[in-house]
Amino acid sequence: MQLFYAPDIEFSGELPEDESQHCIKVLRMTTGDEICVTDGKGNLFQAVIVTPNHKRCTLAITDKRVEERPWRCRIEIAIAPTKNIERTEWFAEKCTELGIDAISLLNCRFSERKDVKAERLDRVLISAMKQSLKYTKPKLSVVTPFKEFIKHPFDGYKFIAHCHEGEKPLLKEAYKGGVDCLIMIGPEGDFSTEEVAMAKDAGFIEISLGKSRLRTETAGVAACHTIQLINQ
């Protein structure tokens, strides 16, 4: 199934310019062809092409279905962007394929990258959502200072994964399933000891992702996959 993304499809009745171009110029679809469109909010629309314009393809909606996500809880990962932005994009792509509700970017003490082009990362999320036939686009939050982020309210499990010495339960042991979950992943230099202490004071639970030392983006994907498996 070829899936298109149009956030305002229900009100505008047309595809955005980039989606219109792909539909008409690349796939060479034309008047009367049926397509599937999602608004990224959990809705799937069946539609028929009315005007096959590569800049403004108009549609007639024939059906709308609300598609429930296949996982049982809200999954959010807060992660420090990597110096090589392609690795952060890889993380965002793979977590979207697995299924995730929100990605927040953190500015930590040892962060190697302080800012990210949200538009570019958002395009990665859209592409991964369509490729994996998901109908909800993850919410993307711009880079937020660590001290500010841990003050944000979250109703559910709050975990901080780090590699400092000390006894920590594995994520699969600390998380019981069926409950919303937020996991913080630090930069390549890890969270500082002060940040770990601040997170604990803010109600975060220290966890381990296993004995292997993982790169930031790998840790994020491993955390997302663990929660997904528990909630299948």
C-alpha cells in the first residue's frame, strides 16, 4: 500500500506540494486513482484523485478510519543529539518504525550538539511513518536544557539510563508494562553525576540497558524496542 501524508487532509482535501509531486510526477497517478492518506494523528483516509496537479493534488475522501496504535501505552524517549546528526536521524527513523509517541531532544552537560534542524528531523519521522505504515507521527520537541526537561510533568514511569557504576535494574525488570513510559538517554559522554542526582530527585528511576556499552542512538533504539516487546 502506498501511503501519503497530509496533516490537514480532512479540511483541505489535498496533498501537500511534496506529496503531490511524488504522487503525480514519480508514481504517475492520475484522475480516478485511489490512494491512502494519513493525517499523522491516527486517522487513515481512503481517497480518489480529482485533480492530478503535481503542486496541488486535490482529492475526494471516500472513507475515514481511526487506526488504534498496536502498543498499549505512551512511549517517549528524551535523548541528547549526537555530534553526527545522521546518527540521531537513524535513531528517529528506527524508533518510528518500531512505534513511539514522542521524541524529545536534550541539552546535557556533555552534549556534543546543542541544536538540531527540526524540519529535517521531522521529514525523517514522516518518511519512516509512511514506510512502516504507521498512522501517528511522533511528536518532536526541540532541544531543551536538561534541568528544564526533568521538571516537565509526566504521568507514568520515568527512567534515566546511564553507565555509572552502581547497582541498577535492567529496563525490562524495572518496567512492568501497560503504563506510560519516559526514558532519558544521555550523550556519548553520558549524563554527569550531578544530572543523575537531579533526575533522581525529580522522580526518575536509574536503569541499565544491559552489559554492552552502547552508542547514544543504539541505546535509544534498544530502550524503545524493550518497551515495545513488553507491551505486545
